[in-house]
Amino acid sequence: MTEFKNASRDENTSALRQHLFMLLAKYLSQLASTRLITQNLGQSANYIQWLIDTFSKKPDLLLSREKVWDKLISAVARDRPVVVWEFGVAWGYSTNYWLQRLPQKDLAWHGFDRFTGLPRDWRTYKAGDLSAGGSPPAIKDPRVNWYVGDVEETLPKVDIHRDSAAQWVILFDLDIYEPTSFAWKHLQKQLRVGDLLYFDEAFDEDERRVLNESVIRNPNVQVSMFASSPLALGLRVESAK
């Protein structure tokens, strides 16, 4: 009987992995570079296994980050204040996407970025790549505040008063470890149950390092997997001290 259960479990695991690789292949086939496809495929496969090991359940993978955003947006409160912290704005695509789907007036959006590109090499990019020309995007929304510069310098200058009635949403898209880790450590003590977290490159070693070191095994903040794609991860805060 035990051998039958083990065989059944192995078959289920094999079927799951085959399904996940099919999703990955479909998703990553959209990329132009064969080398980049191969690199991302291997890292994404490792990331999916990490999801299974970390959260002890099969991830219901969504095929795009927009789908992950939509699921997170569906969990954003409509009947109380909302504060969004966006780390990594670039040209404002994600900012605009979220703002168009969050019409409530009682929303404060804080967008942080250098707008001059990466501070160091990352993956196939060089320092200075992904620059938005030094200026925030031309998004005309009175709910938005921009903070231009390194997050290590701009975030500590923000006077943070946590409204106990408000829900927080934190979007991490700074790509690299150092500023992502800094932003997380600066805000983590302010988190409350029901807050939402998003990591745009959770499959990559930089953001995963932050997740492993400071988020998943944090004694003061417990999170659950809320939404995931082959590259990105959405989390919900389940308890906070």
C-alpha cells in the first residue's frame, strides 16, 4: 500500500512538473534571444520548484505579470485607505496599469526610482541600462508622489505614519538585491495583516535572495503565496508583529 501511495505521489509530481514546463515554454517562447530563453527557462524551473518547497503546495501559475497584478488588484480594499509603495518605476507602465484599475480617491501612490537606469550590472544589462532619462513618467494623477534618486537616500526622508485602517501594497521592481533589501527592511515593521507584496523578478537570484533572507523566514511577518507567474510572485501578509 505504501509503495502504491509513493508511486502515485511520484506520478502526480511528474505530471505537475510536465505541466509547469509546458507553461514555461509557452511563456518564454515570446522572448527573442535563444540564450536568454535558455537562461530564463532554467531559472524559472528552479523558481517553480522553490515555490513548491517553500509554500508546500502546487502554484497555480498565471502566464503574465499582468495576470498576477489583476489578482492582487482584486484584493485591494475599496472601502478604506490604500497606500502603494512602488520601488522601480522606469517608464511607468506598471504604475499606469494599477492606477487605471484603482479608481478610489483615498489612495496614495509613492513611486521610487533613480530614473537613470541600473546602478550596477544585472543579468544581461549593464549599469545605466533601463534608463528613463532621469525623469518620472508623465502620469497626471494627484494621488501620485515621485521620489527621484537612490532608494537608500530617498526612502529615509519620507515621514511614514502608518494609518491602522489603511491597506498597504508594496511593489518591488528594482531588479537588484541591494535597494530591494533596503526597501524591505525599512518598511517591514510597518506591515499589517492583509497587506500585499509583489516581487517582479522573484525567479532571479537577486530578488530571491531578499525573499529567502528577509521575507519568507521573517519571525515578525508571516506571508502566504497569493499569485505567481513563471517569473513573478505576489504575497499576502497573514500575520505581523
